[in-house]
Amino acid sequence: MALTVNVDWGNEVIPAMLDTFDRYGVKVTFFLTGRWAKAYPELAAEIASRGHEIGNHGTDHAHPTRLSDAELRDHIAANVEILRQAARTEPVPLYAPPYGEQDARVVRTAASLGHFTTLWSLDTIDWQDPPPETIVRRVVPRAADGAIVLMHPKPQTLEALSEILEGLEEKGYKVVPLWQMILQAE
């Protein structure tokens, strides 16, 4: 299974999330927007230095299907260099569109820029601020081989994280970064 963390805010929660992932020996994929990575390059670099994958969440949290062709290309392509600079690593070739918003044009454009478009199969819906136990219930009982879990750096997600990781481990699942999971499946 893969855990993904979409980041356009939540910098105050990320260090504790990283510590929790370290405690459990788990690596995940962080999808960063360029505007966040520019604002917090030290944190972007720390995420990468702790062994997590860095993925592309676009230059900002725009609605991809509403962007012109040129804006969409820039939204994806310009973020690659921003992420390289901020995280001091090569981002994986995955694009997680903001809002999960994609259509054939978005997928085609991302592919033309060397990116696979990715969504999720299990959504914590943590941006709605549910209690931690609800977040746990949205993940652990529904765990499955190849599942992709979407989460965000929210305080209640952090609170739920240890229970999620322990629950997945008890069920025999190994959590790996998304790109690594994709490559292992080939």
C-alpha cells in the first residue's frame, strides 16, 4: 500500500508526521505544490532527506481542468524545477492534480511532460476535519493490496497516523512510497 500526503499548507504538522513515519520505519510520497515548496524549502528538503518521495502537486492549488493549455503545462512543468531546487532531489514522475481534478486533456498534458497522473483509492477526507477515529476507519478496515491512501498534513491526521500504521502492519500490509509501489508492480 502507498500513503500519499498532498501539501499546499500544514507545514506546522509535517515535522511531527515525519517523526511518526520514522518511528514506524515507513516512507511515503509527499505531493508538494510549488508555492508551498518555495515558502518552506527547508521542510521540503527535510522530507526528501528522510527518504520520502517528492511528487508534483502543481505550482499552486489551481483547478487543472480550468487552466488553459499553456497554463496547465506551466502548472506541471514549472513545478519540477521548483521541487528540484527546494527539496534538493529529483521528484518522481507523478502528478497528483489538485482536487483530484483531471480529464483526458490533463492526463495527456501530464504524460507529454513525462508524468503519470495519479489519484487515490482510499480518501481520508481529512480536510473536512473529522475526528481521528473516523480517519482511521476510512483507511484500516478498507486496506487492500495496491491501495493508495490520500491524506493531508492536518492535526487530526497526525493524531490518527500511529493507529493507521499499526493497523496496517497488524493486517500484514507494507507501506511503501507510491512510485516504488508502481515500479514493483511492473
